[in-house]
Amino acid sequence: MTATLDLMKYVARIVEVPDHGIKLEPVDGTTVPDRPTEVNLLGMAIALALGAAGYRHHAEQRDPELQTLDALLVGDAVMPWKPGTGGFLVCELNDGRPTCEVRPEAE
């Protein structure tokens, strides 16, 4: 990653996978962090945003070998969250302190 984080965003469509949870589909041009600390911080910010938007943990347990934060961010993993409001997850990657929110589909 050569650009500064304060100029980047992570944006993904939230897709419901019935009986399993949700999957994130990053939009074209979105920034997916690759350093472990940045991935972990973004993962925490995403969890907080999903919780604030009414998402709850699904009864299905997470498989830690397949359902990693890296796989979630690139759209390869379904995570055990019950759907909330739907739409898009928009994260500002603010100099290593990401902030995220769930926005309606219409935006």
C-alpha cells in the first residue's frame, strides 16, 4: 500500500446468505488493507458498524480456518451475522483508525 490511509475507503455491498449469515462484496476500486494490524482494526470497525445497524450474530458458529477477516474483506467468506438494515458498508480508513457505517442501498 503506497497511498496514505486517510485517502482510502473500504466499500462493500452487504449480501444475505440465507441460513448462514452475510457476505461482503467489495465494490470496484475499494481499498482492502493487507497488513495484519490494519485488517484487524477494520474488522473491529466493521463489527461495531454492523452491530449499530441491527445485525446480530447468527446461531451458526464461525469456522476460524475458513472465515477469516482477510477472507471477509475480499468477499470470500460468509460470516455468521443475522441481517439488519441491508445496503452498503462504507469505511473511511482514517490513518489506521477506520470508521464504518451501514448505508441504505439507495445511496
